[in-house]
Amino acid sequence: MNLSIGIVGLPNVGKSTLFNAITKKSVPAENYPFCTIDPSVGVVPVPDERLHRLATFSKTKKTVPAIVEFVDIAGLVKGASEGEGLGNQFLQHIREVNAIAHVVRIYEDTNLIHVHGKVNPVDDITIINLELILADKQVVIKRLSSIDRDVKRGDKEAIILKDLLEKILKNLENDLFASKIDFTENELIVVNKNIQLITMKPVMYVLNRKSGSRNIIDDKEDIRYKELMKYFEDEKAIYTTVDARIENDLKDFEGEEREMFRQELGAGHDDGINDLIKSGYKLLDVISYFTTGVEETRAWTIKRGWTAPLAGTAIHTDFKDKFIRAEIVFWSDLIDAGSYAHAKEKGLVRTEGKDYVVQDGDVVEFRI
């Protein structure tokens, strides 16, 4: 399953620095707008202690984690939806990802230009969100203008789509994301099949702090902090905090050496990058199941709610049609049992059929 998260935000908020830290891949990260024009793509493993414990348990030769693709998209500015700052090009890059990681600067630094001359996280979020709304508004209006012919000849899906597009347009005109509409499952299928909207994508916020600078999030009395927290509460938003510069400086170090330098740089014990990657995985509403043995232990990514035959397609598409049954044991139960044979003896291994919904953390052996 291909999962991609686009890193977006205003210029000079730390997007490319964050991307470098996440992917250990070097792309330009300079102190001026539009340094990044073409999107850089990095594939990163999802940190998962369960996978490594299973690999140790099975004395496996090869460990394969779940992965997420991060895409570094150039900074958007006010007017991007009208083409400002190559905005149309950048917005198209956002349309092509599954989810959005919106980087927001929360530190003050007179040596680093802020595109609007002041640091105010909620204002910055509002500017980007409005550009995404305006961009989608253009797309919806264009699609509505082209659908009338199909509606007039009585095309049932076109009639349904027109009604949905009018609902979406009303939301966008009120500066609300299309995702705020309470679609039915069938309506979602129709919308996603016929139109690609940025404001339908799930969003998480990445608060970029800077060690040694004044960080808004550290001052609970700062009105900007209070406004930001209220915004997240109202939106039920997923957010995480990271020091992109320090994480980028630490990207080539591992283990104890990494922790030692982290302390010296004043970053504390928190690994913001791992938290970010895991939050991104959660944002995509996917889960991992595992296969494990001497040759390989692997995490397989599936959509939450998939049944066993569908989950099998992550391994091979034939598994769906050829599925007979699956043997399931929860990862921690397997490890606690000491061996697969003991887990079976204790009744921890279950035989499940086509209707079984695979759970996060299941160890699965398919029978086809």
C-alpha cells in the first residue's frame, strides 16, 4: 500500500530541514523563500517496537518495517491559489499525496526571516488553509460547469455528484474544508472517484520549535499559545512538536552517541521524528499486522477495518480469491507463550474465516 504525506507550510518554517531529518536525505534548506521547487520524496520506516520484538523472538534473518513516503513540497504563500510563488504547481503536488503534515513555526528568531514579518501560528495556519480552500473552490466550480450535460441526460451518478459538489462548494465558500461534511460511505466513494480535493485529505500539524530561541509553546501565558491550543481543540487536530534543526543535526548519529549529542544540544530525551512518523501513520488511518519466521519478520500495512482476505492482498493480490482461512495470534500473546507451538497449546492461536476483521498487532498466517 502506497502511503504518502506531503510536508507543507509557509516558506522558512523548516519544511526541508524537517524532511532531511525524517529521511536522512539531503535536499536544499536555505534561508529564503522557494528554495524547494520540485518535490523531494523520501521513504521512511515506521518505528514499531513490536516488529523488532517479534524478529528477536523468531531469530529472523530479515526484518522489514512498514513504510511511509514523505514529500517535501515548496512553501505556499498568500495568493498561491492564484499562482503566486508558483502556487498552482505546488498545489498540484499536494493533490497527489494521501495526507498533509502542515509545518508551523512556533519560535522567534530575528536572524531567520518570517515571510509575514511576525510569528503567529494561528495566522500562518489560516493563510495556508485559505489557499487550499480557494484552490479546491476553483476545481469544484470547474467540475460543476462540466457536469450539466450528464445531469440533463439523466446520468444517476452525475446527479448525485452534482448535489455533493454543491454541498462542498457551500462549505468552501464559508471557508470550511470539504472534510467537514458528514458524508455517507457511498457519497465518499462518489466524491473520491470523481474529483481530487486537497481539503478532503487528513491533516496533522507539526510545531517546529528551536532550541535556544523563544518558543511560543513554552509560555502558557502567551496569547498566541492559548489561541493555538484552542484552535487544535476546536478542530480535534492531531499535532506533534519537533525541533527540526536539532533532529537534522542528529540524523547521522545512532544509539548512545545520538542521545549524548541530543542532551548537549539541549533537545532533551524526546525523539520528535519518531513521534512525527508514528503520528503520520495514525493520521492515514492504517494499521499493521505481522508475519514472522526464521527467514523474515515483516509489518504489513492495511486499511483499518479490512477483512482477512483483503488484508492478504498486501502480500499478494491472489490471496483475496484463494483465501481459505487464517491463523491469528496477537503479537504479545505469541511472545509471552515462548513459541508458536506453546501459543497453540494455550488456545491463543485462532482459526478465522473470510469475515474476520484483522486487528492492529495481529500475527497472521494465511492458508490458501
